[in-house]
Amino acid sequence: MATLNRADWYDIARDTNWTPRYASVEEIFPDEMSDAFGLTVEQWEAYDEPFKISYREYVAVQSKKDADAYSVKAALARANFFDKAAPGWISILKMHYGAICLAEYIAVLGEAKMARFGKAPGMRNMATFGSLDEMRHTQIQLYFAHENIHKSRQLDWGLKTYHTQNWAGIAGRAMLDDVILGRDAATMSIMLTFALEQGFTNLQFLGLAADAAKMGDYSFSNLISSVQTDEARHAQIGTAALKVLIANGKKAQAQQAVEIAFWRNWRLFFSLTGPAIDYLTPLEHRHQSFKEFVHEFIVAQFERAIEDLGLDRPWYWDFFLDTTNYYQHSGHLELWFLRQTLWWNPAGGVTPAERAWLEEKYPGWNQRWGRLWDVIADNVQHGRQDKLFPATVPMLCNICGLSIGGIPGQGHHVKGHWTDYGERRYYFCSAPCKWIFDIEQQRYAGHKSIVDRLLAGDIQPGTIDGTLEYMGLFPGERGDDADDYAWARSALPPMNDRSAGHADAAAGL
Amino acid sequence: MDNAPTGSDARTGATLGPLKTWSYLAAQKRRPSEYEIVSVHTLYNNDNAQVPLELAAGVPMNRWYRRYRNESRLRHADWNAFRDPDARVYRSYVAAQDKEEIYVDGLLDQYNALGHDARLAPAWAETLARLYTPLRYLLHAAQMCAAYSVTMAPSSTLANCAVFEMADQFRWVSRVAYRTAELAKAWPGLGFRTGERRRWEEDPAWQPYRMLMEKLLATYDWGESVVALNVVALPAVDAGLRLLADSALEQGDPLTGFLLEAQLKDSARRNRWVRAFMQFAQDQDGSRDAVAEWLAKWQPLGEAAAAAYGEDLPGGAGRAATAIQAMRGLQDTLAAARAAAP
Amino acid sequence: MHDQVAARTSGNDSKNMVGPVLKSGDIAEAAIAAVQDDNPAAALIVENHEAYVRIKAEGQCLIRQSTMEHHLGRPFEMAELETVLASFAGQIEATPEYMRFYFDKVF
Amino acid sequence: MQTLPLVCSFEDGCILTLVPVDTGATMDEVARNVAEHFVGRMLPPQPSKVMRVRLQGGSAFLPRQLRVEEAGWQPLTTIEIAYENAAPAANA
């Protein structure tokens, strides 16, 4: 073995700041790219990354991880899991790859931006690994998605989503560009590595891994939990940055950065991971409810981390906790109605047994969402196909890009929020999204949601087909009910005309 | 905005069926490699040239991308068509570099067992303190420049090459740091570990390299940055390292010589994609003119740097001219546009 | 819901529980054993989530390299723990000799 | 007559929907127009009740015969369609 321990030389490898002479510090580290907080290079030199690893360890550990993930996949390739799994689970895989693969790639660039413009050498070095990690996540997930691409055109969205004007692609870009590439290195270290990677990625990558293991989808379970081991390391970039910022009197600004990023991430993750865990995963393979995962990873783990670093809980925390009871349910209902605009097939997920589970996990579910699904099931049973699709568009938020949901059965629980700025009204799903816009209106002004584009006549023809094509969705890739509406047959007591009505409905849809 | 082919039959109303690969790659009519499946078209922020990020057009980063990437004089009709000749992907990179690092560990163990450092000539040990261990600053500057190429690259296939380059530079920052600690133990009092920054900032042998790297760090035009770094600056650094390796072998320091050779192996891989990239990137006259201008501006800085450093090495004065000649040859090869079709 | 596979506690799941979330497998099993050895005084909870196990220790959770080697019966470098460390509660200190999870502020 | 896009909440629903309405429409017509997107799709019909229109945050219903162009609304004004508990009127 080599004679020196890492600790004997590690500090030398991060003692790489010098005083430039042929260009100024401001030219090499412009504030807009480096540090909106305005700390000096010397102040940043107190930065001490807690999760230390050397290049030598990195390539050894990472090649082990890859050998493991790819060999599990190879060993299971002949099991044809994709052909046998429940349709709802296949939909989760399609949703996951389409939403995640290229988002990872923006993080490649983001980490590299910290590797270039971070004023602390320790941040630059850890972000160098972070950039490599995110390339791993892009590539390994694309590779796994591609394995089954000959079986479904929808898997093409693994590479396609973010290149389209699909509403989900727009929403994903808006969040990623706001918290990653649209920020300086210091702010990004908080927004990307602390808020996103220490908080929310756990929901999708460990929550779904737990369900996948119960499903017997060991290839996917192993893949995404392996991805999360990289996140656990490089997410620590932000912890060390927060310590420097707070020590230098920047708590209020850091607090605001955490609050912006946390809320933006919550808005995307509830819509992605929530329906996957509470509706699309086959009932017998569900490990915990989405709310339980949120409480395990966000409330118990992340909230405590916020406090430990000397920050406060975000100002909207009580509201956030309340939304863990309903965002995913109204979001799922809306996604199901908008299924033609998706690259996956949402499962209803509301058979009597599933409703019993939902009622147990979310007391009052039947009285709230169950009654709405009754209406839908009745329409399926009676072949009222036109009622199974929306005849207009949902209002979309100009910050998060998502529809605006509340609790049904409580009068007008759902509320709109808006700001009139410049020539127009900007619309928001919630007080936190409005707050984000109002902090820096010129940063977001001019943004057009799909709804804004329809109103402005940007989408031609403004028909349903025209809009779907504008969003990049062509026949053969548009989503439909994952189970061919079978759930609706079991959702209501048997009726005399049930079989005939349903056969028509199924054939027509 | 979406320049991916979504299927030529899309607008006829026909139902799209599954393909054998991504629709983006299906057009190329041959089975894509693993490299292509996981590397091509994974960057989306170059789809919309006017508003690269999904934020107001005027936010600083949208202006930055427009000004420094999209309006760079280095242009190509389809940056996504670039391919790394080594077809390197993440998993092959970490696997290959793990093997290389095992080799380096072996070198260190072997020479440690021989009491290598203690047996160096004192004068050579001083030379290492002056001209080897301050190298980590130079390599870290290169790591930062490569990181900039990653953030600004107009396609993923190019950004990926830059990611590996950034990681390679960090690899050698780490190994130089490791050697610094070892040499500090064997040769206390020569300023190993404590003196590198001062030497990097003040020793005349380093100043032209430092000027080169600091000016590069302040160069934000993406095309100029990638060309000056890879065609001029890093080959100039390598020329110095080659001279250092020659001196080391002559001066009874095989370990430094072999470490530098291992380091230059990474450079050889970089030179392969740089050469392919420069051929690819100069398909347009405008790009060729820009490259010629940039080379004229940066090459004198590179040559001055390699010369100042090389001539200061023991025995370097006699070799530096030849080494710089070789460096020019390499730079010309790297910079060459594809030969025009007859 | 997860199973609690091991516990050394009065049943309190306090606000000061720290520790790793590990991908299930041999290394996680060794880590569960190592945590019990290396934190003799701490209240411990181990939750089995099938794909992952969550280890929680009150106040501090230490895992030593030598204890891991003992339970794995083979050489083990602490960096290898990263191959299964998917998440964690608390702050982290990672050295070649041990990994430690802790809170600065204890409630 | 022009079309004005409104953001609409329907009683007991859980989503805000964009509904274009004619500026010449009465509030009763607006309510029926909005109901199209909720009632029978995700909410059960309540034919015995009268649907009324109010602004989000407003306490009073707007007059049933008031026309959109008289209401002073701008695009993306947010309205709520709620059931009036009174017995059904003739034109419900």
C-alpha cells in the first residue's frame, strides 16, 4: 500500500487558491457566476467539505458501483421483467426516465459551474466529482431505459422530454434552470446540492427503490439506490457552503435561497413521485405512502438538518406539511385527465382495495377524492367517453408550471394567486410560488406556460391535436389509462348494463 | 426548438411505433453504440438559441450563454454530430482510470520500498520543490478551465470530453499533492508543502505559465477558451512536463519520470478528441478564421511559457528548443481543419 | 410499513437520532452489527425498508473501519461504505478510520 | 362580443380551470359554462340547486343577469361558481 493516508496530503490538494496578477480576482470570479453573496476568496477558504474522498478512492468506489449495477441488470435481463410487470409499474419506469435522465445532465453542467466558479478549492474539487457523478446518472439511466425501447415508443421520452414543449418538460426546465444553471456557484450549492439533493431526490430514488424491491424489480431498485449513493456524497457541497455563509453574516440570504429551492422542488416532486407511490405502484408492493416517505426523508431528516445548520424552517412550513395530505391526490386526478399529454399511461389506482389503502393512509380520502373517482367510473361504465377527457385546460402556475390543486368537497379550498406585472397577470398555484415570483419579478417575467401560449395564439392549430403535437406527442406515444379502465369495472357495484357499456368505452378509448 | 426528429410520419396522422433506438438516433441508419445511446443529445440548453434557459430572456445567465456561446465565432451547423473518437463513457472512464491509479499506487509502493526519495541528490530535490510540486496550481487552473468548457459546451458529446479532462486534471493535482507530502517528509526544509504558492506566484520559471492560465481563466468566449486551452495551453504544459520527465530520469529520479509519463497518457487521450473536435469544428470558414486568430493570439504565450520553464530545468536549455519544436508540430496537428474534399 | 429489526431503546424516537441509510446487502448487515459495537451507550433503532435499512442512533452514530472488517471477515476500506450509503440523517465526518454522523445542536 | 379567459373554481372541485367566456354572457351563462368542465366529469350533478358566480375572495354573489362586460374583469380574473342554497329558480 501507498505509505501516506489521505489525511496526510488531502489539504495540499485543496490549497490551490493563489493571488492572480495577470487578471483580476473579479475577472476570474465574477459575482454573477461565482457568488451573489459577495464573500471574498479568503472568506471562502474556511470551506471544509465534510465528506472527503480522493480521486483514487473515487474511481475505485465508482467502478465498483457501476460493476454492481450493470451486472445486476445483465443477470436479470433474461427475466423479462418489463414484459411481466403490472402496467402501472411500467408507467412509473417511463415517467421516471423521461423526467429524470436529462435533468441529471443539467446537474453535470451545474456541478461543473461550481468546479469553475466556486471560490473555495474544496468546493471546486468536490463539484468535479459531482459533475462526474451526474454524468453517471444521465448515462446509466439512459442505458437502462434504452434496453426496452423496442417495446414502447413512450420510452423514447427518456431522451426526448426536455427537448420538447411538453408542459412537463417546460416545468422541469423552469425548475432546473432556476435552481441550477440560472444561479451563481454559491447560490447553486445551496439550491442544488442542499435543497434538491439532500432533500427531495431521496423521495424518488429511495422511496421508489423500496417499492421496486417489493415489486421484484431488482434491476431498477439497485440502479436508483446506487445513484442515490453518489448524491449522498456530493450533496454535502451545500452543507459546507451554508456554514461559511452563516459564519459571514449571510443567514437571511441563505435562508431565502433554501426556501426558494425547497418549494420549487416540492412542487415538482409531489407531482412525480406522489402519484407513482400512492397510485401507480401495485397495491401489494407498496412499502409506505408518499406522505410517509416525505415525513421520513423531509420532515424527520431534512428539517432537522436545516435546524442543525442554524437556519430556520421555511416560512411556509406549516402550509407545506398540510399539502402533504392532498397535493399528490389532486395532482394524480389531474394527470389522469391529462393522460394524453403524458408519455406514460397513468393507472387509476382506485379499485376498492386501493381505496381502502388510501383511506387508511389518508383518512377522509373516500369522502374527498373517492367521490370524484365515482363520477369518473360511472362515466367509464356508461361509455360517456367525452366526459373522460377535459374540454379545456387547467390553469398552470407561472413559476412551477403545474396545475393548481386543493382538497375537493370543501367548497372552494383551491385558491388562485397572482401578480400583475408589466402588461399582464402572472398566475400562481400557491402563496410560496407567488412569493418566489415577487422576490425577483424580472427574473421570471415573460415566461409563458402552455396556457399562456394557447391564449397568445402561439399554438396553431389551437385544437387538441394541434396542442398535443406542439407538445411533441404524436399518436402512439400519448398516454392512456394503464389498465384499460379495468379499475372502473370494480369501482362501483355491478350494474346490468356494465359489461356492454364498458366494452364500448374500452374499445373507443 | 425541438430539433429531434420525432418520426417522419408524425404529421400524417399515422401511429408511431416503437423503434430500435432513440428516435434521435434512428435516422442514422446504423445500430448505435453504447457510447451514442448514452452520450448524444443529452444537453437541451442549446435548443433555443435566443433564450437558452427557461427564465426571462434578460437574466444574466441567458445573456451569458447568448454572448459567450451562441455568438462565439466558433460555429457549426450541428454540434450534436460531434463524436469522441475514444467513445468514452462514464463507466469505461472510471474503470480505466481505476486501473491506471492502481498502476500509480504500484509505482509509489515500489519506489518507497527502495527508499527512493531519501536517495535523491539534494540539488534535484530542490529542483522538485521549485519546478515540480508547484505544478498543482497550474493543473488546478486547467481543471477550472475544463470545468468552464463543460458548462458552456454546445453539445453533450463535447461537454463529456471536457468532464473527463476536468477529472484528469484533478487526478494529477491529487497525485502532485501526494508527492508533495512525501517529499516534505524526506526533505524537510526545502519548502515542500509550504513554499509552492510563493513559487507559483513569484518564481520566474512559472510566471509565463501563470500568465497563460490566468488570462485563460478570464477568457469567457466559449470557442476561444476551448481552443486556447486544448490546442495551445495544455500542449505547452505537456512540453514542460516532458522536459521535466527527461531531467528527472537523468537526475536519478525515475519515480517522477514515470509519474509524468502516466500523466501524459491522459494528455494523449485528450489530444485525440481535441484533434477530432478541431477538424469537426472548422467546417465553416468563419470558424477557421476565428481559430487562426485565436492561435495567433495564444501561441506566443504558450511558447514563452514552455520555454521559460523548460530552459530553467537542469539540462533543459539544450533540449527546450527541440521540445518546443515538437510542441508546435503537435499544435499544428491538433489545430488542423479537415482536408477539403477534392 | 417498515419492520423494526433491531432496537436498543426505551421506544423513544427522539429528534436527535442520526445515522446512515444503507442499500441492503452484506455491507449494510455488517454496518448494523458494527454500529451496535461502536456505539455501546447509544439508543439504537434499525428499520428495514427492504431496499434500504435506516440505522438511527441517539446523538452520534460511529462506524469504525476495524469493526466493519471484523464483521465482514475481510479487509474493508471506509470509502467502500459509500457504495451503499444512500442517504443519512445528521452531519457526516468521513475519514479512512471511521465514519461518524452527528448533530451540532442537540435538543 | 369578445372572449375573456377566466380562471374558475367550482364548488367542491379541487382544480382551477381556464374557461373562456363570451363578454356578452350573463353570470348564469358563465356558471353553466364553467359547470361543463366539472359537473358530470368529476363532480356529481346537483340539479336542484342554483349555481351562482362570485369573485375569489368576494363574499357576495354577482347578480345573475349581470353581463361579463359589465363586471370590469380583466383576463385571468378568478371566479368561484358556488351553489346557492335557496330553492331552484326557473332559469336554473
